[in-house]
Amino acid sequence: MSKKIQLMEVLCNLLYRLSKRLSFIFLHCFFAFTKLFTKQVSFEKRTDPFEEYAEDIHSFYKLVEGESRTHNYFGSYSRITPRVRASLINLIVEVHQKLCLSPETLYLTVFIFDRFLSQECVVRVEAKLVGLCAMHIASKYEEVYKPLLEDFSDMWMLRYGTSDVLKMEKRILNRLEWCLSLPTPYMFLVRYIKIEKVDKETECMIFFFSELALMQHFLIELRPSLLAASCVYVARCTLKKNPLWTKTLQHCTRYSEPQLIECAQILRYAHSQAPKSIMNAVYNKYSHEMFRKVALYAPAEVEAWNN
């Protein structure tokens, strides 16, 4: 009888401790959720701490963007053609998407790649290594958690040793004088999208055209701000927005509609050719539901462009 009583006491004690433990866990989860919810609400209500400097930052980017412009380098090479470049940018987009890297990394990768090739003579077999190293450098610069070098090498299907990659990275950085903080089109796109307060579909369409633009060798020498503004314009034309170019956008971008038409026509043509191109990484990406299937829209038809 005494053993039964002792067993009951042990069980009661265990149940008591278990109930206290469960209560503690419940309360801990409750307070953690409350704290998270409070933070989320306060975050949503909080204004951007850099908003008051946004116009000054944008003006500074406009001032220095000329320093980052790349000249057309294809005349200097007998084997690196616009088609070779397009195939490498197509691969960069594919690898970028598979590794789920940030948008900043994509634009910085192309910026490093083009700027280096415009200043340094490389043989064709090295061009792919330059692309890999450009993405590796950009991910070090932009990502919180950089993918391993082995991941890059596997996706680029290259079998260079670590020493070869680091040697090329140093070569690139020395040629660029370690200057990676110049504005890319993405920096202007973010500003224009925020000012215009576009919906999700329009935002996806803008980024679709901006990534199509990365593959067009005709646009290498274009100012990043003009390229970004043209992407916003052709996206609005494709979605048949009215008006096609607002006073807010003209004031923010400092470009009028006629200044954007030439670049917009190149992007419109790139859109029309994308479905039948073998270099279709951007088209396939933006044909996905995640990006509202904006690539499947019919190319823009604007009467004013034909005049």
C-alpha cells in the first residue's frame, strides 16, 4: 500500500512539473509572439530613416554615374562577341536565380563583368572565369551569407582551383581599383518604383525589362539612370498605363518621354524576340507565377514611337 502511495506521489509530482513546464512554454511562446507582433506593427508604422536624404542620395548618384559607364568593348576583341556576352549574362541570371541571391548582386555582377572587360584584354576561354569571379565578388559585397565557392564552380561548370579564382579576383579588383560602390540601374529603379508607388504587377514588369536590358550589348554605354527610367517607361507602355509617363516620374527621373523612346524601342524588340531565343533565362524567370507571368504579355504597341 505504501509503495502505491509513493508511486502516486511521484506521478503527481511529475504531472505538476510537466504542467509548470508546459505553462512556461506556452507563456514563452505567447510573449514571443506578442513581442514579434509589436515589432512588426512598429516597423510598419516607422518611416524610412533615410527618406529625408533620399533626394540628396539620388542627386549624388546622378552626379557620379558617369564614372561607372562602360564603353563598348567588342571592337577590341576578335573572339568575345555580343553573342558570347549575352550567353554569359544569361548564365549569370540562371545562377543568380538558383542561388536565390539578392537583386543588388545581379546588377553588381554585370557591372563588374562589363567594366573589367572594357579595361582588360582577356582571351575567350577566360571570359567565363571572369563571370564567375564577378559574381563571387558581388556576393561578397552584397550578400549577408555568401554561397560557397564550390557552389559557384558547380553551377558555372568550371573546374578552376581556389588559387586560380582568387588570382582572377585580385586581377579584377586591381583593374577596377577596388571601386565597387558606383550606382547601378537597380539603385535608380528602387527610387523610381518607390516614388511612383507602383503595384506588384508593374514592379515585376519593370524588373523584367531591366534584366532583359542587362543582356543587350547596345545598352552597355547608357547611363544607369536613363536605362532605369526607360525600363519604367516601357513597362508602363506594355501594361497600357495612362498616362504612359507621369509628371511625378519626369520630375523624379529628370527625363522627358522623348528621351526614353529610343531605349524603350530596343527593350520592346528584346521582349518580342525573347520567347524564341535560346538565351531565355530572363523570359523563363518572369513567365513564372511568382513574377505575375509578366513576360507573357504582348510587346508594347505605341503609336507615337512610329512617328
